[in-house]
Amino acid sequence: MADEDRAACFLVRKEVFVGEQGVPEDIEYDAYDAGAVHVLAVRTEDGQPLGTGRLLFGAAGIAKTGDAAVGSLGRLAVAKAARGLGVGVALVRAIEECAAARGLTAVDLHAQTHALGFYERLGYEVYGPEFLDAGIEHRAMRRALNGH
């Protein structure tokens, strides 16, 4: 990914997580960003960044999921002006395609509790207890990829 695209991903994350949700900026960006696959949705007409997400796999995926065959979807963020347009769905599906292309059998994520319905509609299932991350209630979710 080009440096300007990665900067656009971080800009969307800053807008959503830091600006809207009050996540401290020093914990929004982490060591996993360097090795992650980042996806970016942009408006076709002008290249305006609309949303982003990332996939962790390999050693980073194992650190997050405990399983080398399971990727970790995270930092999914859609700019306020782009919500309701299907950007989030497209980003999740793109991350799943990246995971499948790397031979992963499932994708795991930690969903903010207000977003559980969104992920459930995409085939993710909740497991484990509710927990706090950056002061926000979350639940773990997982979806098996096609053929697994």
C-alpha cells in the first residue's frame, strides 16, 4: 500500500475512533499496523477516503486469535458522511477475501457492542463474555470462511 493510502487509512481511523469515540490517539495506532494488510475505500469521483479496516495474520494474527489459521479483522471505520452506503460491508468482504487468499480458515474480530447486529448480518457469531477495550464495551466474534 502506498504511503498516501496508509495515511488516508489513519486519517479515517483518527476521525472515527479518536474524534468521535474518544479513543486516546496513543493507543489507536499500534505495532501491528506495520505488518497488517490495510484496506481503504475511496469515493470514485475525487478519491476522498470513506472507510478503512485491517487484517492481521501470521504472528500478529496468532497474537490476537491464538490460531495461525484465523485472521483478525480490526480497526474497521467508516467516515460519518459515508455511513449507510454499504462501505462497511464492502470493507469486511475485502478483508475476508484477503484472509482467504492467505489460506486462513476464519476471521475473528472484537466488535463494539453497538455494532453486533452489523457483523451478525454478515455471518459473524458472538462468543465469550463482554469486555472493555479503550473504555468501550466489546464482544468477540468469528466467521468461518467459505469451504471451512
